[in-house]
Amino acid sequence: MALYVYKFGGTSVGSIERIKAVAERVKKVREAGDDLVVVLSAMSGETNRLIGLAKEMQAEPNERELDAMISTGEQVTVALLSMRLNEIGCPACSYTGTQVRILTDSSFTKARIKEIDDTRIRTDLTEGKVVVVAGFQGVDEDGNITTLGRGGSDTTAVALAAALKADECHIYTDVDGVYTTDPRVEPKARRLDRITFEEMLEMASLGSKVLQIRSVEFAGKYNVALRVLSSFAEGNGTLITYEESQMESALISGIAFNRDEAKLTITGVPDLPGIAYKILGPIADANIEVDMIVQNIAADATTDFTFTVHRNDFLRAKTILDAICADLGARKVSADNNIVKVSIVGVGMRSHAGIASTMFKTLANEGINIQMIATSEIKISVVVDEKYLELAVRSLHSAFGLEQA
Amino acid sequence: MALYVYKFGGTSVGSIERIKAVAERVKKVREAGDDLVVVLSAMSGETNRLIGLAKEMQAEPNERELDAMISTGEQVTVALLSMRLNEIGCPACSYTGTQVRILTDSSFTKARIKEIDDTRIRTDLTEGKVVVVAGFQGVDEDGNITTLGRGGSDTTAVALAAALKADECHIYTDVDGVYTTDPRVEPKARRLDRITFEEMLEMASLGSKVLQIRSVEFAGKYNVALRVLSSFAEGNGTLITYEESQMESALISGIAFNRDEAKLTITGVPDLPGIAYKILGPIADANIEVDMIVQNIAADATTDFTFTVHRNDFLRAKTILDAICADLGARKVSADNNIVKVSIVGVGMRSHAGIASTMFKTLANEGINIQMIATSEIKISVVVDEKYLELAVRSLHSAFGLEQA
């Protein structure tokens, strides 16, 4: 007999019929003898509806009040599922974050979980009940309702799985797992049976938005086996774990890409100590996040300095950089927001040489010019012209044999 | 500087615009220097919408889950009002029943308040904040969310006023006070400036549904001055208190009526001890509430026994009574659901004789036959044919001079 934590997102509980379908699925697992804790989001659209009401009341809604209000969305779905389970002969009981006591800090709208009291849940499980918990929410020391931010229900599920030492945490979503790359770009993309936490983090932060990064970090930290599955189809989804043994043969696991970046270059900067800080300090002060950074020393003892930012911050960053350029007596600023970052990700890189050169050769063969390169232990990212995105992804997908299991 | 508890019902917070109007009203009072605790219902229709969802999940929704779910309606309105108040420069903070800690028993859907913790409210009031409390809900010893039943927000307001020793508890509703009778039946009906708790209880239980009986009882028990006012119009409404001094001149305060009753008579019952129990015992066992009871001994040493029940229970009561009739060897059962009960209510009866005879004479003058009579210390009720309802009410209203202040 195993203990599972299942999490169903907003589309999975988006209507009466879907909640009934979730109940049937839960009942089947329960009847097979496993213990189950189910975490739910609000019905899809509900949280945004409530935020809309809030904004009619207050231009920038008070965050304490906002959290108290939007937490009602999950309070409704958990009660509905619990009713349905009881109706179909599967004893169940629902809890809000306050009732479980999912203790968080007081950072309204983006609270962090500090502690989970598992007493009531354990008692219910012992009595054979399915426990249904409102995702996305907690309570602070003073009894104020908090929420965990977008995607917070995933975090709730993983944190509960960790606290309860569950065998697996299943995240039911509208995709049936993690793919080698986005199937809309490469139709040959293949669902992965397994992926490591580290790879998943790189994939997620690079734009494969299946799971919230925070919940993956949390799962990795507490070694919670995480499985991503479809709410609407059968299948085993993708398991995210630490176990690499069965994946040794795979050099890389997937290809991620990100269209949301823009590139800024300042050339002819006098090559003096502290130059990186002088350039990036004002950018950071303006709350602009920098992703890739490349610095090269030119022959004339000046430096060329290139970095990428989110496209939303592109114009602000350009303005700041123009001022810095004048200050430093640098040659010029060039800016490009028609770029894309393509990354290959895989723990296999650790033990295999030659992966980078395979990547560069593949891109060269297709005539794709590489504008920037950045590497980490399990990832190599390149910046290329936006128009090459599909070509780059497909040629790399094929070069690394990702279409075969 | 006074402390008021204001309660606004579902229609008063039924839209964004109305919540904004409530905020303006509250702000004005606060700025005049008084302390304010505001109790809100859910937006009109919301509770029924949620109950509808629940019934799609479970034929008879689990009451614990139902309470957790429907309590979200008030959780939303209090957050919205609090946001609005903060937006217009009137500091405010909202609380659910759990957060205040309105401790109740565990009778889900009809819980009773046991205790209110006023710590957080007092702190906020001291800091100059308006405190906005979700009506209708509480929490039991185990942290389960409970609701107080229909009209529970009135009870929340009165209980808070009692706990905080507020100067007055204002119930804002869609009528502007308590009337001498229903203005739809007697257009000359007049709003009362004052009425006593006892009179209000008799008026309410007899069908003038302005306030929930429980909240009036509660107010009477804890001596909370209760005022009924309109959310949508100016005016002082009706004050409900113990003070009778200013009302001494009024013989009766109002005329109530109830169209929801039906009359059952069993005639020719052998007049033996215990006969009332033999008749009413089985009725009570069937969970049918009996209102008026009249028993007369006939010349032939048999008894005629008449009582009224709610019309919804009429057929069931008739069936039971037919069986009893056969058992007891009584003559026959007659039943009539075309009746109405008309009552005059007033504390003035205590000190004035002749009120009953004025009532009977007035009805006789109009040719209205009285079928049953029941009296209490401050009320006289008669049962008459339904078709005489309007005539009876209007003639009594005029006979007791109720159209004049």
C-alpha cells in the first residue's frame, strides 16, 4: 500500500463534469488500496475573476485582503470534490490551508511554506478517508490567509508529499508529460519516461512550462518523486527523480528554447577592473534581470560586453546602457531583440565529451550563426537569430537522436 | 464617540456599485468619529449558486463540506469592502469567522455561537480601523467551518454587538424599518420609530419577516439595541429596545398575519384524560410543528379538538389524524387550508383592558367569522377565512388608530 499526493490544476476541475471525472479517478486508486491526498486548484478562470473584482475596488488591491479573497477559489473546489467522493461511496474530507495548518511566512501573494501540520491528514488517512486539500494557500502565524503565488498548488502538493513522506507526487495537467522539446516546433518530440530534477529545472527555466520551478526545487530538496501526467488521458507521464541509473545511455534529455530574451552589447569599453559591475550595477538597480553574460577582450585593449534581458525590459535596459556608454567613453551600444536562446540539457554531459562540438557542428551545417554561448554543468545554451529557431531545434533534436526512446 | 455594529445584507452588497456605496456610508460614519464593525452577507444569489453546485455533486450535500464552501461568499464580500475602504482612505481590515474566532458548536448549517474572541477586533478599533467581519459563519472547536443558518449574518452582528458592548447594532436591509402591518395589504401602514423586543418577536414569528427571530432573541437576551434601516434610503429606521416608556400611549404596535397555516379539527372525541397527548403525540413524532391549539368540551361529554399546522405539513397531518380518529372512535376529521391567522401585537395590552373586545367587535362589524382564538400576554390571534385577510387587517389597523403616529 502506497501513499500518493495527487494535484489537479484549474482545467482539470474547471467544470462540474471534470470534477466528477477526477472523483472517479481518485476512487479507483483508493479502491486499489492506496492512500491518497488530493490537492486542487480553483476552477480555471475563477482566480482571475476574483482578481478582476478586487481591481474594481482598489487600484492596487491590498495584498492581505486579496489573498483572503482569492483563496476561496480552492476552498470551493475541495468541498465540491469531497462531496462528490462521499456521494460515490469514497469517504473524503476537505481542508483549507488554515485548517491543515500549512504555516507560511506573511509575504502575501507570494508566501513561502514554513511548516505543515500533518496531524489531521494522518488521522483521516488512518480512517480510510481521501484527504482533499486546497492548494495555493496557507496561513501565517497571526491567522492571516496567505497565497503562494501562481502555480502555488504544485508547491502545496510537493510540500505535502514531503511532509507525509509520500511515495510519489502526481501533478495532473493538460499535457501528458515532459517532452524532449516543444512538439509544436518539432513534431517528432518524444515524451520522456524519466528526467532528473536538475534537468527539469533547466528545462523549466528555459521555457518548457510544465511545472512551476519552485515546486521542482522543493521536490528536489526533499527528494519527492514527482510525476507529471495528463488529467484527460491514460499513461504514466514523466517521472522526475534523482535516479540517473536508467538514463545513463542518454547524452541529452531535451532541447529547450526561449523567445523572450533580447540582447544588448556595449563595444569598445576601456578594459579596466570593475567594468562588469559598472555596467551591470545600474541594470540590477533598475530591477532588470540579466540572463546570459559574455565578455571578450579585443585587440585594442578595450572590451566588448554582451548580455541578455527579458524582452519586456529591453527598452529600459537600452536607455540605461546608453547612459553608461557615454559615462565610460565606450564606443557604442548595439541592441537586438530578434534573438532566441536554444539550449541542450542533459546530465549525460557530465560523463561524455564532445557534446558541445556536436551541437556547434550541427548548427554550422545548417548555416546558423551562433551569437553567444553559455555553458553550465548539464546545459549548453546558444543565442541565434530568431528566424533559425525551428531549424536549430529540429536539427539538434535529430543530431542527438531524441526521437528514439 | 460611540461603537456601532452595522450589518449589510446580500442585496446591499449585491454588486460592485453597491459595495462602493456601502463603503462611502461607512467612511462617513467613521469620519464623524465613531468606531465601526461591519458585518456582511454574501452577494445576493451567491449562496444559492454555491448550494446549486453542491447539489450537482451530492444529492444531499455533506453538511461540513457545504458550510466550508458557502462560507466563501462572505469571505469575498468582506475582502472587497475592506479593499474599497482602504482605497478611499478609510483604513480597514477583514476577518472570516475563523479569524475573529467566532466559536460555535458543530451543528453544521445551523450552528450556535458559543463564544467570540474580541482581541483582534479591539486592537484594530484602537488603531482606528474599520473592522469588516464575514457574517453567517463561525468555527468549531476542531477548526471546522460552520454556518449559522439562513439569516445568520443578523445573528453574527448582534452577537458581535453584545460581545463588544456596542452602543447600537444597525441592520441595513431593503426595507426602511418595521411597519404597523404589511404595506402591501394596508397602504396606510406606518413605520414604527420604536418597538420592544417582545413585540418584534411576536411580529416576526407571525410573518413580518424583517429580521431573523434568532437575532432578535439574541439582542433581547444581551440587551443589544437593534435598529432596522434601509441600505438605500436615509432615515432612522426602527429601534428595537426594552424601553417601553415612550410607547405607553400605544395600545397595540402592529398587526401581523400568516397565510402559511392550515387548520385540522377532530370532533366527537371521547373526553378522557390524556386525549391531547394521544392526538398531538403522533403529530409531533412526525416532526410536524403545531401552532394554535383549541379544545372545547361539547354537551355530550365528547371533545372537539382543533389545531393549526404549516400548510406544507397539511396532508401528512391529515393522514395521521384520520388514523387517530379511527383509533379513538372519534366522530370525524375536518380539515381546512383556506384560513389565515391575524394577530394584534402590543405591550400596551398589559395595562389596558378591552382590547380583545375591540378586536372582536371590529371583525364582527365587517361580518368576519372568527374560527379560532388564541391569546398571549401581548398578542391576540384569530383564525379567519382566507378571503377576509385584507378586510380584517385594514379594519383592525384603522380601529386601533395605527395610521396615526
